[in-house]
Amino acid sequence: MKANYGYMDGSGEYFITIDTDKCVECAEHPCVEACPHGMFRIIEDDWDDLVAEIREEHRKSIKYDCAPCKPVDERPPLPCVAACTPGAIEHSW
């Protein structure tokens, strides 16, 4: 299942998508430590699996909270994306 966190406004769509099926496979959840803004936390989902989610207080400010890490032509991917299983975390911008 894919969980989407974020919003859309007049300037674009700002979503972080977590593929919980891939997230379950990861025992260490390095995205939590990789995010410099502490946006991720680990929760137990409806199926008793431990998965990452975006903290409520960051869901309406992803555009700004992720801005320092936002990839551009010569920059690496977001730290949370680089730390996780390929395809486990994606972003919309």
C-alpha cells in the first residue's frame, strides 16, 4: 500500500509517498535518522507492521521542511530517499 502525505496549493503538489510494503521489509528504518528535520516516525499500522509515516505537524509544510534537501540537477536525492530501500519513499516535486 502507498501512503501519501502532503498537500497541493497554487504553486504545486508537495507529497511524500511511502510504500508501506517496502517499508515493512526494512528493520532499521533509516529514514527516521536520515531526515534532518525529524519528519518521520515509526508507527504500528492496521496489520501490526512497523512502518514510517510523516509526523502530523509536518504534513502541511513539506514544501518548506524538505526545501534544504530538495534535489536539483547536481544534488543527490533526499536523504530519506537515499537511506531507504529503492522505491520505498518517493516525492512529487
